[in-house]
Amino acid sequence: MSYQPVSFHPAPVTAAAAPAADTWPVDAVLALFELPFNELLYRAQQVHREHFDPAEVELATLLSIKTGGCPEDCGYCPQAARYDTGVTAQKILPLDTVLQAAREAKSHGATRFCMGAAWRSPKDHDLEQVEQMVREVKALGLETCATLGMLGEGQAQRLKQAGLDYYNHNLDTAPEFYENIITTRDYQQRLNTLGQVRGAGIKVCCGGIVGMGESRLQRAGLIAQLANMDPYPESVPVNHLVQVEGTPLHGIDPLDPLEFGRTIAVARITMPKARVRLSAGRRQMGEAVQAMCFMAGANSIFYGDKLLTTGNPEVEQDQALLAKLGMRARSGAVDARCEVSS
Ligand code: SF4
């Protein structure tokens, strides 16, 4: 079957961002998933090489500025207050602590710094504190990004005025599977926030999580939603579920690693110029699966031994892996977003 996009999308969720002129029907995305594995990876490599240096990878760092105690019910998330996961709710970090972390990130070569907060949506006084962080981090000469949950009217503009460069807000999964994972906010609310971010002129980081019990068709549905945004996100984090004890998704059947690789390849083909980020779950993958994902077109990873709350490979391990693969960090651009959605 053809993998070319066609200009008809059969069942889109009404998006705040209108569909692109060339859109990806879910069945065309599914056809990509169903290609012979080597054919899929070959095509993904071809697309990747048209737009990126295949030896280059973007490194990411992430700071949780407000951990735990979240009122939402995302079934994968250890920060949801309703699940007993051992994550202790903390107040927002003081500005000095954030700046210290930002300086440290910069001293390790970072040019961008991401702040993640476990909120349903930021209240006005929360946003004031984040605006201050954004201004001060920006003053250090770093690019800024944030993941703070749903944004209300005018909040994206405020963040933009404070100097925010990127905002992360993930779709998580396909619209058809969404209610199995989250019930405290709906898909359209996510799309609305993304529309506000775009409307304010902030770059979009948006992806999802696979391995949550969704079908291949539903994985294709997620990718179609992302690829059909106009424009599609600059950054697409593809998270592999990290099963955390105490969350509803703990104990489900794990996703086949080859299927994860297929998801990366399909994201690369459908969103050729996006940074496709290997996000949560990398520690569980091992080197061979990560190498396969780079072959499939991933060109960004999280860097550092902790994400928002879950573990990540040690920096030295990552450096050794990149050296083994003959890959190098993208110079002057340490990116930082998107472990999970907020
Ligand atoms: S993913 Fe974000 S919104 Fe959902 S429970 Fe976790 S912190 Fe809250």
C-alpha cells in the first residue's frame, strides 16, 4: 500500500489547529505500520537523511519544578495524587533552586531548559512564579520550555511575553483510546491548549505514550493526530510506558520492542522535520532497542539520570552508547521537554 499522504482525513477530532492541506488518514498511517520491518526502517532512514544528519542526536534535560499531588487521573502517572506510588507531593521549587539547576545545565552545555509542573492547569499565582523563572532562566542565556498542564485564556500569551520558547502538552494516545487512560480532562481540551500555544507564537512539543494497552490501529490514530496538526509539532516525544507500581497501568502486557521501533519510524515518516524524541522508558529498552530507534529516525533523547519522577540511563551510559554508535550530540542545543504530558 502507498505510504504517501493524501488530502483526506476521515475522522479527525475537531482541532483548534486546522488540519494541514496534506493530511494523513489513519489507514495510510496504519499501512506504514504494516510494512515489512526492514522496508519501514529503510523508508524512515531515507526521510530522516533528507532533513537531518543521521549521526546527530539532540540531548535533553528536564527539571520538575513542582512534583506530585496532581488532581488528574492519568493512568500511567505516578504524580497523580489518587494513586499510591510513593511520590511525595512537593510545593513549587524556589526560584533560586531552579536557577541553580539551570546554571548547572548550562555548564554541561545546555542551551535550553525545561520546567515541568504536575498541575491540572496553572493558577494565576503559579503562573506568576513560572513567568519569573522563565525570565530569569532566559537571562542566563538559555532557551526556555515548560510543561504546566492545560492553559487558560491568555496564559500562553503571558508565557510568551515572559520569554517562553517551547511548550509541551502531549496528546498521549488516540482519541478512541483516550478515555481508557484519562477521564478528568478530554481530548478537545488538550487540542485547545495546543491551539493557544500555537496562537501565542510558542513552539509546540507534543507526542504520546505507547505500550498502554492500545492497539496498533490506535497507535496509528495517535500518529495521525500529531501529523495532521497544521503545522505538526516541532518536537514529538514518543514515550514508552514506564510501568509504576500503584498506577492503574502497572502490570499490563509490555509492548513488543519492534512495535516501539515501528512507532518511531512512522512518526519520522509522517513528520519529517520534527525532532522525534526517545523519551520515557529508555532505561528499560537496552542499547540494541535504542540503536534500532535511532535507525528508525529518532534524533533526540533525554539526558540525565532522572526524568520528572522516573529513572533514565546514566549520563556516562549514554555517552558510551553514542560513542559505540558513532553518534554525537547536536552542538549548542540541549533540548528539554516532554517526559509525560501534563
Ligand atoms: S500526567 Fe500530568 S496531568 Fe496527568 S496525572 Fe501526571 S502530572 Fe497530572
